[in-house]
Amino acid sequence: MTLVDHAKQAKQLMDKAVDAVKREFNTVRTGKATTSLLDLVRVEAYGSEMPLNQVANVSAPEPKLLTVQPWDRSLVKAVEKAILSSDLGLNPSNDGQIIRIPLPPLTEERRRELVKLVHKFAEDGRVAVRHARTECVAKIKKTEHVSDDEKKHAEKDLQKVHDEHMKLIDDVVKAKEAEILEV
């Protein structure tokens, strides 16, 4: 592999880390109802655990309400149980066909906990970006038939890409934090 190939591979890994952070942030509850809030909920259905969106239709008809309509009515209780057992702090109610999940307003204490969670997700993303850089630097140093100057230049370019990805994560964190703390 060439130095360019190593750099491309590292950039792909860093992009994936940033995307993962953004996906994690979508599952963190803010003041508004979003269907991605329930993305991590897994339902015991048909003898295995399945993601909620594979057994039901999730929608947000109002800013403070989510509705879940299982495709199979026999799964209503299982879906309701899965939502209750998730650590989202939601209390679903059902009418036999549709599960309604009102989103209670966030308390100040809960907002602070969510901000801490966001920072944890962001740190996980930063670690992944750093890991991609470290791996690539090791590969650059092992590359044969390349001058030391070219290796140093490749490492500097890699550091720039690393810094850009760290800034992306920081920007996403600030935006999510502002969204959570917004009353």
C-alpha cells in the first residue's frame, strides 16, 4: 500500500467515527419528539430480539408525542414492555392497536445527565479518530521504498485530517448540548 492509500483508509475510519457519534446523538432525547429516539429499542418478537423499526411503524405526529403502531397486533404488549425497559424514561400507553408515548418535559437534572451522556459519546468518537490516526502513522512508518521526508509530510497531512475530524465532533457536541439545554 502507498502513503496515499493509508491516508484514505484513515480518513474513511475517521469519517465512520464521526457518523457513529452523530447516530448516537440522534438517540439522545431532547425536548422534541423524533422517531430516531427509539432506534436503539429492541423488541422480543418471533423468538429473537429485533429493532423496533422492524416490527412497527414509528411516527411523531406532534412535537411532544410519539406513536408506535406494530404491524402485528400480537406484539403490542412486547413493544410496550421494550419501551418501558429501555432507559429512556418514557411511559407508553396503548389502546390495543397503537402505542402512544407522551414525552414529558425534561427536568434540569435530566438535562445535565443527557449532556454528560453526549460528552461520553463524543469522547468515544474522539478515541476512534485518534485510534485511526495512530494506526495510520504506524503503517506510514512501516512503508518501504519511501523517503523520510515523504513519510513526515504524510504524517503532517494525516494530522490535519485528524484535527478536522476532532473539530467536527466538537461542533456536533456544541449543537447537541445547546439543543438539550434549550427550554
